[in-house]
Amino acid sequence: MDDIVAPRPAHLLLREETREAHEDTEASGGMRRLMDGELDVAGYEALLRAQLGLFDEWEAERAGWLADVVPQAGWSYVSRASLLRGDLAVASRARSYTSRPVEGRAPPVGASPARDAPAPAPAPVGASPARDAPVPAGASPAGDSIHDSATCWGELYVIEGSALGGRLIVRRLRELYPDRDHRFYAIGEEAPSAWRRFQHILDTQLHDDASRRAAVDGARRMFARFRQTLMEPAAHV
């Protein structure tokens, strides 16, 4: 009897099939300039705002899937948009301390009265922060077919995998911008063993060749969205 070769686990296939896309994304102009210390504080904040736009859009697109399929599979997604808003709100408050209007006078035209509002707390582990997010017309966020859900798992593979790189990035950020919060990039520090658990979930969710290939396609498209976002932060101000 011929030996039966077992298919590669989904997480290995995703890593191998997206290696080039991953490397291209890491080499994006914005990330290169960030790690080289070439971005001033304004440039760093522009990079965060660009990523906030990406995650606001993606979390809205996949709201139903994130709220239903993901927790059923045993994973808890923490909203990256919430973390980014928190980091940007802290930076905004820091600026306001040096430009606060004199007491009793109206703020100048163009000022934001909500600038000093408390930063939203990041969604806790186990929460479903995207449950009530609006879903754009034409999106398929609910994972109502195996193919759609597999595509979403591929997208989430890119997002959760980026937390690993974030552990390295955040150390650099604390050197460059020591007075800033870096909760978005520090998310991977909170649960360093979580990546192995996520890989296991991928392997169980992507149980056949069709679903694994759909996940690879989803991951490649997600890397492309990241590359576009991280090309040059100034373009997204």
C-alpha cells in the first residue's frame, strides 16, 4: 500500500504561501522609516491613523463573523481599532496640555471640544467588540459559507501574526517615543503563547484543501491592504 502523505497543517501552508507578501509588507516605506527612527511624532501618529482607517473598515466588514464564528472557535479577538484610538487619544491629550484655552474663554475656531475626552478602553479578552459595528453593503462578514469563513480566517492570520512582530516594534517605539502609549503594538506582549493556540485553531477550522486555499487568498489580500496602508504615512494624514 502506498504511503498516504498528510496535508500540511493550515498554519504552515499560510506561512509558506504568504512569505513573500509578508516580507514585502515589512519592507513598506512607513515601517522602514519608523524602525529607522526617521519619523517624528507627527509622522508616527499619521502611521497610527492610517492603520486605524484600515481596522475600522475591516472590523466593520467582518463584524458578524468576529462576533459569532471566532468565539465559537475558541478565540477572542481584541479590537485593534480600539487600541489605536486609545493611543491616538493619549497623544491628542498630551498636545492639548500645551494649547489649552484660557479658562472662561471660548475655544478657537476649529478646536475639538472632545479632544480631552477619556480614551476608550480596549476590548477585554473574551469580548466581541465588533458585534454592533455597521456592515457595509456587499460585505460578507457573517461567515455564512465555509469559503467566506475560511477567507476571514486567512485575514485574521495576518492580523494576529502581526502581534508577534509588534513585540519587537514596541521596544523600538519606547526608545523613540517614550512619552507615548503603545498599546496597539504591545498587544503581543500580553499573551506570548497565544500564537500557538491560534495556529491550532486555524488547523481545526481550515480542515480541507479548499478552505486552506481560500484562507491563503484572504491572507494575501490582507497583506496587500497592509502594504498600501504602510507605504508612506504622510499620504494618509
